Amino acid sequence: MSDKEAFYSKLKERLDKTTKFPAEYLYKFIVPSTGNRINEIKELFKNASAKITTNASKTGKYISASIRVELTSSDEVISYYKSAEKIEGIISL
């Protein structure tokens, strides 16, 4: 099992123990301000009625995004993380 698979397996286990779905989930990401990264994040959550707030870093090199979204299962939470991994330079917090 890869490190990523182990991480997602643990996350699913913790979510299933601690969260009663459907539930609001908070994602936090940091992306470089270059390119179209924030729009890629917004596109990822466009069909989820997500509340997205963004904030630029002091230097302007990075943008943080907080996404609140109602989800129905731990698998759905993990699915969004896996989709977000495809965004170049993204950091999940």
C-alpha cells in the first residue's frame, strides 16, 4: 500500500468514526497565485453548492482557499481530495 493509499484509508476510517453524514466538510488548500489554480479549485466544486473563500498571502505568491460543502459520505470527501491532487502545485491542509 502506498503512502497516499494509507493516508486515505486512515482518513476514511476516522471520518466514518467521527462524522455523521450528510455533514458539512471544510477543505483547506493553498495554491500558487500564478496560472489559473483558484479557478481550477472553483471548477472542482462547481456542482456541489460549495461556499468558497479565498485569501492572498502577504507576498502575493500564494492563495489559500477554504471550501465548505455538504457531503454525503467519507468516500465523497476523499473523492474531492483525489480530484484536487491533479491541480498543479496544490497543498492540502
